[in-house]
Amino acid sequence: MVFFGSRSRIISWLPVLLYSDHVRRCYRPCITFLHPYSTERRRLPNNWGKKKLERIKLHFMRNMDDPTTQNILQPFRLAVKEQGDLVRELKANGAPELDVKKAVNELKLRKKALEDKELAPPEIGFDRARMEDLLKRRFYFDQSFAIYGGVTGQFDFGPMGCAMKNNILNLWRSHFILEEQMLEVDCTILTPENVLKASGHVDRFADLMVKDLKNGECFRLDHLIKAHLEKLMTEKNVTPQQIAEYEDIIVKLDGYSKDEMNAILRKFDMKSPNTGNDLSDALEFNLMFSTSIGPTGNLKGFLRPETAQGIFVNFKRLLQFNQGRLPFAAAQIGNSFRNEISPRTGLIRVREFTMAEIEHFVDPRYKEHPKFKQVQNLKLTLYSACNQMNGESAFISTIGDAVEKGIVANQTLGYFMARICQFLVTVGVTPEKLRFRQHMSNEMAHYATDCWDAEIKTSYGWVECVGCADRSCYDLTQHTKATGVKLNAEAQLKEAISFDCVHDKYLI
């Protein structure tokens, strides 16, 4: 059995709509029936309009065929292709894991340089800080518990923010659940430890952090090291040898162990960037909120980090409800929680957020979709893993051609990518700023065999808004192993299969 997961973080859609320069377009489909709750003229803050102006770079996909553009991009594409070939060669020859990670990280840096060059000059100015001031003043959202000083990574939505969020959710339910006749569930947020142990979240859902020894402030270690070394590289007395050393560490950062990260921390005598205080050794920090269920405290639990597991553990019930037939889809809308170490990007990265998730279960032998013809001529901007490895740009293709050429694995995956695109455009996302990027093998989640992210260009850069993944049967298999309950479906064979059986074969 194979199932496809399509998940979206609703709280991420709001900053995508609010922080980008096409915000006026977004208001119309979302809140046309509403009016500003107040026409009162208020005094502007003293720093109004004085904060740093953020510039949005516009993607000029339509000008990619221009010879001048090609000449500018060619060296960057060759650099990415050269590094991509090196990564393939290292993997084929069974090179050490650290060497592969170093090459992959260098590939990512070259890809980033190419993407920056593929963006047009910053012709349109967008003052994100001023926009955020306006949204908070009109109480679209504000930091939670602000009168107590606020809590980083937590936000409250006001009347207008709630209106936008509810309209998006209602449209999502209509566009997906009602249109596709999905089975909607509403599962508990509190999740026992053994469920998330089986899914892999207990062991894999962690980051390294350090603490300020005086005030206890926490920092994500890889981000701290990178920021510190980048600062050292800008100093006047730095030598080329030192710059090379710093760059080498940054490139290898993802491949370092806990002990190696500690050694770097001590070598450069890193202090808290905010206070200058000493820092602790590296600590492993699980991103899930832990708690105990019941008065005895013996049953350990977590606030769910995703809504998917509630669907998987109810698979047997859902299959029975659907009279044992495949394919079928289940959907859930609800809050999830991730205890981010240092969330500092507004609504983009928060500790509590609303997710809208679909799990589509299908027979792995028959991945055609009956409604695929309705969307096969829809054009999408695709950024495949091969394009990323070869230093090539994203390209526009119909989803039908992409499936036929094997760029997108099958019709079911392609159908949901097309439906996601239709939904995002409906809520106001500019098509020119929307692309689907395929995960490369080194960044694939532990549960996925293929994954495409719907990414939107905002003042924060390219932001993942929706993930559409082929999760194979990973989750159902893991829960079956943990519980002994078979989470599979049976299908009647179209043709009988006959075979010879030899009794006591191993005794012959």
C-alpha cells in the first residue's frame, strides 16, 4: 500500500499573503464581505517608515530565453553542474559520509548563488517592517501575552486575522474535502509516547542547542556557529587562510557530530550574541512538547508535532467506513506544536500553528487518478531534483507532460500538485511567485520516497507553504510493528494466480 500526504501550515499561508507585495490581491477573495473594524485616525508611531526597507526580488522566468540573461547565468549553472556531478561520483564510489555531506553543502551554496542571480534587480520596494506595524496596529495579529512581555514564537489573531484564517480554512475544506469526497477526522492533540516512538519522531525530531550560563537563553548551535564565523570573515584583519577555514567549517556544519560542534564552540571561544556571557556545552533538544497524561505521571506524552499520525492510527476504522475499498483520502484540520529553539521570523516559524492535512491511500500497483484528465493541461513551475543538481532553472510544464516524462512520479501525485496550485492561486498567490521544488535525496524526510514543496517567493525569500509527499507505507508499517495490528488493505485479484507448491521442500 502506498499513501500520499499533502500537508499545509495554515499559519504559514497568512504571512505569505500578508508579507508579500501582492497583498491587495489577496484581500479580495478572502474578506470582501468585511470592512475595517475602525475608521478612527490614530497618531503614527515615531519610528513609522524609518525601519529598514526590505526589497523583493521578482522572478523573471519569462526572460530566461534572453541571450543576455543566459550569458549572466551560464557560469553559475556550470558551477552547480560541476558540483552536482561530483556529488553523484562520490555517492557512486561509496565515499565517506562526511565527504558526501561536504560536497552536498557546497552544492547548496552554489544553488543559492544561482537562484539569487535568477532574480531580477530589486525594482519594487516593500517595507516589511512597516507592513507588520500596520497589521499589528489593526490587530490582524499580535504577540501572545504582550502585556506580560510576550512569548517568542506565539501569536494571537485578531478579528481581521481570524476572518482571513477562517475564510482560507473554509475554502480549503470546500476545495479538497467536499470536492474530493474525503473522510474528515478530528483527532486528539495529546499523543502517547509510544505512538511517536513508532513514527520516528522521538528519535529523529531533535536539534543541538547551547544555553547562556547566566540568563538561560537558548540558541540553536548550528545557526550560532554559522553567524559567528560569518561575522569573523567580515573583520578587517582576517587572512585568506582564516577565511578558507571558516568557509570549510560552515560547509561541513551539517555533518559534524555533537563532540565536533563542542570543539568548534570552544576553539573560537563563542559567547552569547546578546549578552556576551559564557555558553554551555551542546545539548540535544527534542522539538516536541512533552507532558504526562493522567495524575500518576506514568504515561508520558507529547503535544502532536503533526496531524498525520492521528489519521494513520485510525486507518483500519477509515478503511472499514469506506467499505474496504481503495483508493480513499482522509483529511484533518487542527493545531500542531513544535518547540522551536529560537523562532525569529515572525509568523513563518512559530511554536503553535494550524495544519490542514490530507492522506490519500492508494494501491501501489494502480496509481492512476480518475480525475487526472481534468488537470493535465494545467501549467506549473517545476524545479526538479535533476535541475537543481545540474544547475538548471525551474521550468514551466503542464502536469500531464511532467507525469508522462517521469518528472512527477505518477498521476496521483501530479493530480494533487495541480489541485494545490489551483487552491493557492484562488486564495491570492501570484502564479509567477509560485513554484514546486522537488526534494533532493539528501534532504528527503525519513518517511518519504518522493516529495515536492509548493514554495512562494516573499520578502523572506522562497518559503515552503505546502508539502506533497509520497510516504510509501512507512507509517502504517511502523505502527503495525509496534502494535501487532495489521494496517493494510486487501484487494480482489483481477485474474487468478496459480503456482506449484512442494510439500516439505526444505527436507528434499
